[in-house]
Amino acid sequence: MCIETSPELAKFINELDIKIVSNGYAELDSKWNYGYNKSPYSRVYVTVNGCGEVSDEHGNVYKLVPGEICFIPAGANFKYRCDSFMTQIFFHVNYIKSNGLDLFDDYSKIHILRSPFSESDISRENFFEPSISIATRYMWVITYTACEVISAGELKDVAAKSYSPIIEKAVHRICETKSVKLSIAEIADELYISQSMLSRKFKEEIGIPFGTYVDKLIFNDAKRDISTGKYSIKEVSVKYGFCDEFYFSRRFKQLFGLSPSLYKKQVLRFWPC
């Protein structure tokens, strides 16, 4: 008898953090109609009855019908509509990798998958008074959709990566602090390595420069915070180390194409589901 274990596999499974940002049971009509934009999370739509559709920026149309699940990755620029009525269960999800970035940030292809749910599984009663069985099945679907997209072979950089101890410590420090005030020079000093060496190793292992990584990490988190409606723009800017709310707003607009205040207004008005 031979038994072999894989500590690396366990490590990568434990480090993948699946976060449900929000969820809901939505009864929709023709008011559910909004133009192109990107979410700070992926969306999982389970259609209960009726029909609707989502479209990507390339003109591809995906029908939302009972018996199917629609997966809209965080990197998708999409729009949606419902001409008559539709009932859907939705989940807004972040699939966070060990480096703090969302697995689907740079992936844009929308997928339609077969639903494993029976009609009784997705009843309103089961949604608001779920059993362990139903909750586990929803969690399975949220994981399954990600697996199906990855299995399609179109998602870049999905191989599990083991970083060097230096980069692991650097990433941990950045994720722990999440502040624009934290510089690469400060981290290099803490790790007793030259700034140029850390900069080179960081780009080699993470795949993007230090500054780009920090921007993605901070502004994607800021976007998620704003989309909750719980925080003012000033509170979000202070949270991530900006001394000037207007500089934060300017950088936000450079990255996402609209100001944080306009983004907040749009997301709260049009994006509850």
C-alpha cells in the first residue's frame, strides 16, 4: 500500500477565497434594463421563470431561461434586459486568489451552463429558509461555474503558483495593509532586499509591475466598497490611504472611465441584481 499527500494542493485550495458579496431572489420586469458596464465581482444568475438576456461588448446575446445558469465574469463588459418578466436567483461572487486579486478580473467571456436545480430547489421558500442540502448545492454551483470556465481553457494564468518566500511576504504585507501609502521601498527595507531586486522579482512572479498590482488590488476593493452603498467616497478614499478625496476620484476615473460618485449612483440604481 502506498499513500502520498500533496501539501501544495491543500495550500492552493485553502488560499482560494470564495466570497459571496450579495445574493437575492429577484422578480424583474422591463425596468431591468441597463447598458454596458463592468462589475467588481462575477455574477451567477439562476433563472426561475420568465426570460431575459445579457449581451457582451462584442454583440453576443445570451438568453436567460429556466433550466440554465448564466455566469458573467468580473472582467465582462455587459448589458442586460428583460422585456416582460423574469424571476431569478442571483449571486455576486469574488473568487480571490492567494495574491489578493480576483481570478476573473481580466476574463470577459460570458458562459451559459445547465442548471442542476429542480423546480422545488429554487423556490422562494427554499431560498429564504434554506436547508444544509440547498445551501451546499448553491455553493457547489458557484464553484462549478468557475471550474467549467477554467476547463474551457480560455482563462489565462490559472495554474497554481508557488511564490518565492520574498514575494509571499511582500504580497502578504500589501494585502494586509492595502494602502497607497505603502511603497515598494518600504517593503524592500523590511525584507532586506534592494528595491530594484524586489521590483524585478515581483514582476517576474506576479506577472505585473508592483504599482499596477497595488492599483488593481486597492481600486477593485474600493469599487466593491462603493457598490455596497454603505460608505461615502471620502470614507473609501481614507480607508485606502488617500489624503485627498479628489485625487482618489481622479485616479478612479482614469481606471474605470467614470467618477466614483457617478459609479455609486449608477450601481445603486441599476445593479441591485
